[in-house]
Amino acid sequence: MDSLNDNIFYLTNSLWEIHQKLNKPVDGEPLDPDLLRGLRAAADYIRHSLWVHDEHREKLSGKSLEEILMTQRLKRATEMLEAALNDRESVKFCSEDLAHLEKIRTLTAAQS
């Protein structure tokens, strides 16, 4: 029987494959809305469960809940920004994208 770590490793790889396919437009059959809702719900439940484990681990490191939340938010924001900027060679920024980048620049300059 597979260990929980093995299952998590397999699931993580599968989710990354799904993520990559969802972020690249492909001609073919449309995605079933019920399947997408189910995937989103399952991902939310998994994220909540992982949050509990992560929070427990972070609590042992002496961080407060606010510090844990801030670290997680900044980590997600950084990952999303890196992904967007990595795609800029293949996807042209529109004016809305540039406005978002300007807002990010303004927010980060205000914190310096």
C-alpha cells in the first residue's frame, strides 16, 4: 500500500499537469462544468487540510498566526507574479495587465 507521502507526490504531479493544460488553450472538447466544480471543491478541501498541517508546523517554529498568513499570502503572490512574467514572451500584455503590474510596482515601492 502506498504511503500518504507517495500519494501526495503523485497527486501533486497530476495537479501540475492539469494546471499546465488548463493554462494553455487547446482545441477539443469543452470542459464539463460539473467536473470543474468537483475539482475546485476537492482542491479547496485539500488546501484546507494542508493549511492545518502547515499551520501546526509553523506554530512549532514560533510564528504567530498573522505571520503565517502573511508569509503564505506573499508566497502565493510571488508565485503568481513569477508565472505571469515567465509567460510574457509568449503572451503579449494588454493594457489591463500593464495596469495590474503598475499597481504591483506602486504597492511594493510604498513598502520600501
